[in-house]
Amino acid sequence: MQFRLFIKRCSLSLFLGEDFLLSRALKVLASGELDERRLLNYQKLLREQERNGLSLAERRAGEREFARGVQRAMTNKQARRG
């Protein structure tokens, strides 16, 4: 799971520290106080909110960077094959 990313986005990490929140999140999940599905849904909402807050230029820049990464991977794969 991506607890580190979740903890970094949490505003409480500024006051309590990332390590404390990470250990607390793991304890809460292990004890059953928080359902893993609920945490994953919350993380998904945070990602959607971040994506929706991007400007058109930022969104396109991210898409271009992703496309470049895919192109590099395909080029490397073809080079390995011979």
C-alpha cells in the first residue's frame, strides 16, 4: 500500500510527523478499526481531487511526460530484442 504518499498528503503530518502517522495508520489497520477498503477509497479521492485541481497546461505536461516515458520503454524493449 502507499501509506507514505497518503501520510505526506495528510495535513496532520506537519504537526505530528510522517513516521508517527505511518505507524498509527498501520496499527489502526491491523486492529481492524479502519477498513483497508475505506483507506484506499480515501486515497483515490485525494488523487482525483489533485488531478481535478490541475490547470490544463499542467495536465497536458503530465500527459506528455507519461507519453515520453512509454516511448523510452518501448525503445529500450526493442533495443534489447535486437
